[in-house]
Amino acid sequence: MRKIIFTWVVVVAIVLPIFVLIFYTLPKIDSMYISSDTYKQKNKSNQDGKNGVKVISKVEQSENGIYFVYKGRLMYMENSDGNINEICKIPSEIVGVLAKDNTVFLRECDNVASIYKVNANGEIVKIANDSGKMYMEGENIYTLNARHGLRKYDFSGKMIFSNKEALDFTTSHTIFDDYIFYKWYQNERIALSVPQYYRLDVNKIKYLLHEVKFSRYYLEPEEWDSYNRENVIEYDDLAKEVDKEVRTEGMYDQVDGKDLGNYDLQSIELSVWNFSDEVDRYIYLYGNQKITYLDKEYKRKSEEMTLEEEDNNREKFTYQINVKAVFRISIDEIKNSSNETYVNYERVSKSPDISGDWSRFIVDKNNVYVINEDEYTDKEAYRNLYIYSIDVKTGLNKEVYKKKRFFLGNDSSEIFATDKYIFIYEYGDYGEKQCITRINRDGSNPILVMDGNGEVVMKPIQ
């Protein structure tokens, strides 16, 4: 008996330290993690067949047709004849759908958000209770939100990993290649969570966080400036490009007769208000680019003024150009960013400007589509709804469709794109009413797909 006890003591004395080492000590050592590039090289074969990240949407293109949702119903439109059938329905509203071959995944909108799997026969199985934005990449489903961070599931609903530290406080976010690109609550800055993979288990990921820097400052700060001296950099390619455009009144036509020969470029700042998910290895940004010039004679002129005069004339020493536009940044540029570098980006929309708030945009193929509506001023008036298309190659935009809204009120409409069509979702009575219109991508052939009563209509709109 003593021999058995002694043997067990020896076994425990050997196994316990090994267990602690493997499961508690090693995961805390930085050298036990490899970078994303190293991981991709070692697991290149595992990446074959992946076509990028798909994001949950109310409209989903499949090989033979289009899935779309109407409240709690999943519908399917055949490519061949446009015939529409109801696949299934659930009691609560469906947030969106993701499809892979003949398998469809739904996200429920309820007190407890759930993920459902639907087979070709319309049979529904709940596979997980999870909230957050939902993605699909390869043979996996991801969910992402500020509460639980990043979670990864297989198609049966088995959780592969959960990383609560992947995401800081955020207002919006997206994912690509396990990287997380998001907007901080703090100062509305853009941040990136960079994955580091554990050598003994690639499903154990540690994230390193840094800011993605868009704004650049080229002159020493004055007393009224909000940036610090250590933020000042040398003129770079972006400065040369933007400065040339401004001085030749190219894309930037707000010079207003100013003699910019008397001004130096001080800064180029970009405030990102909204951004897309990854599209063809780019992320599209909607925001305001503020270009500031400083009078070359500012020092001399200010010396000739009293402090009160200087304060009152401060705005005369600077000249600002504000451009509301769509920009884009490549995924590789984001991945190569750091706290010490500034990212390069390009302006997509050039001219003419689209009035109003157009943060509700989508990107598909070579076009950015923007939905806009007349300002809500009269609760008894039916406002106009507009669809604009921005050509990514030329930067030019045009109005492709205009209609009267079906509903009164201030509920915002949404748009979704497929290979051939744009689907317009309109809402009324705080979402209680809903109808769906389909147009060709050039704005032609408007069809009312489903009316406010939930009936399939498929009739032209005059």
C-alpha cells in the first residue's frame, strides 16, 4: 500500500509541474507566440479555398439564387426565373443570413441572440447562443463584440476559441485574417488588434493593440494647436500629392481665391466616421479630411499685434479645407501599420459632392453605393429616397435611382447589393412596417419585391 501511495506521489510530483508549465506558464511567455505572417507561411495549405471574410447581411448571393430576409422569414429568389419561396421562419426578427453551398446560417434578434443553421429542406437547428457581429471565413463562423471579444465556431456550433481581450471599447469594428480593425470610444480613434499565435495551439491567440494613424502634422504646433511637437513629421508623399492637388485646384476646389503661395501646408487630418468591411483586400472609409495651411508670415504679423488682436485674428493666419468623402486603405497597409508609422490611404470619391449624410454606404465590385434621403422636416410628407453610385476607378458619382418613400416618418432605409441587383429595405412605424424594392445596379427596372403586408408582389414600380 505504501508503495502504491509513494508511486502516486511521484507521478503527481512529476505531472503537476508539467501541467502547470504547459497550461499556465508557457501561454504567458511572449516567445511562445508567433506573428501572423509566420503562422500563415507555416499553414499555407490550410488557407487554400478561403475567399475572404463574408459578413452577415439581410441579402446574400448564392450560386443559384439570392437569400434575403423579411422580418422573421427567410426567403429565396431563384436566379433562373426570379421565383420567390419562403424557406423557413422564426418567431423573432432575423438580423441577417450567411450562406455556404446549401447550408445557411441565421442570426436571431431577441433578448438572447441565437445562431441557427438551416439545411436545404428548410429544417432549422439552433447551434449557439451568441451576440455580436457575425462573419464567415472558410469553414468557420466568427462573432465579434465589445462584451465577449472574438469567438470562433465550426459549422456545427462548437466553439473553437474565445478571446475577450481581442477588442477594446469600440463603436464599430470589422475582422479580416484574424486582425480586428475598430474604432475606439476614446477620441474616436482607429485601432488594430494584431493576432499572435501560440506555438502549441494555433487556436490560442494573443492580441497586440496599436493605433492606426491617419492624421499627419508637418509644422511645429502653435499655441492653439491640439497636437504635440513629437507628432511632427517630414513632408511625405501624401503631403506632396494633396498639396499639389490643392494648389492646382484639382480635386480640392475650396481655395476661394486665396494666394496659397503665402501659406505652408501645416497638417492633413482624417476623421473616420464610418467604414466598410473588407472588400477585395481594401477597407473603405467615410469621413472628413481637414487640410490646414499656415500663413508664412504668421510670426512677423503676430509680433506686431497685441495678445487680444492676435486672438481675434488667429483664424486669419490659417486656411482650412474640409472634404467629406469616401477613402480607402489596403489590408496590407493596415497590417504593416504600427504606433510609430502613418498609414497611406487614397481618396475614392472625387466630384461632385453628394449632399446630406451618406455614411450608409456599401461597396460591391467596382462601385460604392450610397443611400440618402431628404431631410426629415415634415412628419406628414413622404420624403424622396436617392441611390448614388461612385465609380471606384474614376471617383465620379451619379444618381442612379430616385423614388418616394413608401412610409412616413424618420426610419432610415438600407441597401444591399448582389451580382446584378440592389435591394432597398424601407421601414415605417419604428420597424414594424417593412417593404423591399429591387433595382438593377444601374438603377433601372425597379420592382416591388415584398409590400408592407409581407406579401410577395414582384410588380414594377411606376
